[in-house]
Amino acid sequence: MNETTQGRPRTPALGDADFPGYAMGTAAQAIGVTPAFLRAVETAGLFQSHRSGGGHRRYSRDDLERADRARHLVDGGVRLDAAVRIVELEYQLAAANAMIDILRRRLDGPPVHG
């Protein structure tokens, strides 16, 4: 996700988890899958790959972490569509827990004087 800085979208930079720095072959090799698997999890809605200027798929570190988690589930016998849904729910839960932590810190912090 691109955060905004003073109302402008932030462009992902090299090293950011959402920077689309991996070509399909490199991405597939990095997590031990075939390019067809990456296309399949994308088609199933796990993420939307980025495209280069020439139209080639590019993947971020976050995309690869999601695909790798789905691969582990599929290797364990879970159907691809179910694996994609599980990964989506895991990421939603992690985001919700992070928000809860932020809100708890705000509640537990010093009182704000206006």
C-alpha cells in the first residue's frame, strides 16, 4: 500500500516491501514455484502484480511472501482457492491486530492537552 505524504501518494522505493522489483522468473525461483503458480495465485485474487513499462509482470517482496504462504498451504493439501482465502484472512487479521495495538498505545499514553 502506498501511504500518502502531505496528500500525495508515496512511490515505493527499492527495499520497500511493496516495491515491484522481481521479474516473474526471479520471483518464482526465489520461492520455489513455477511462473504458472504465480499467475494462478494472482488470478485467484491473492494480489495484483505490477506491470513494467513493457507489460511484464513484476512482484514485490510482499507479493512473494503471500505467494510463498499460499504455496506452503497448497503443499499441505489445501486447495488453491482456499489457500488464497486463508492467506487473505491472515493478512487482514494481522492488520487488525496492528491497529488494535496502535489504539491501545494511544489509550495508554499520556493525556493529550489541547
